[in-house]
Amino acid sequence: MVDKETLKVLSEIRDEMKEMNAQFKWLIEKASTAMEKEETSGGLQLKEIEFQNKKSRREMILMLLFGAGLLAAIVLEKYGYI
């Protein structure tokens, strides 16, 4: 037969394992919520970067058009067409 001391040790081990299992579940839940939050914030950052890229591309095109227009005006004035 199993003595009382062995049963006591086994019950303590069982209780510790239950507590560890609860802690693991809590950690897994926290990690999954953190990963979900990171995924959603990453999507927002990507949209913001895409918007800035479009804005910068538009500004670059406008500057090139302005420069080409200014150059054309200078050349036309130099040759007497304006």
C-alpha cells in the first residue's frame, strides 16, 4: 500500500501542475491578444506609409511639371517666341 506521505507529495505535485497549467493558459491568451493587436496596428501603419508614398509621388510629379514649364518659358523667351 501507499503511505500517507507519498499521497501528500503526489497531491502537492498535482496541485502545482494545475497551477502551472493555469499560468500557461493565461500566458498563451496574453500572447495571442498581443499578436492580434500587433497585426491590426501593422495594417494601419502600412496604409499610412502607402498614403505618404502616393503624396510624395504626386509632389514630385508636380515639381517636375513646374520645372519643365519654367525651362520651356526661359527657352521660348530666349529665342524670342514670348
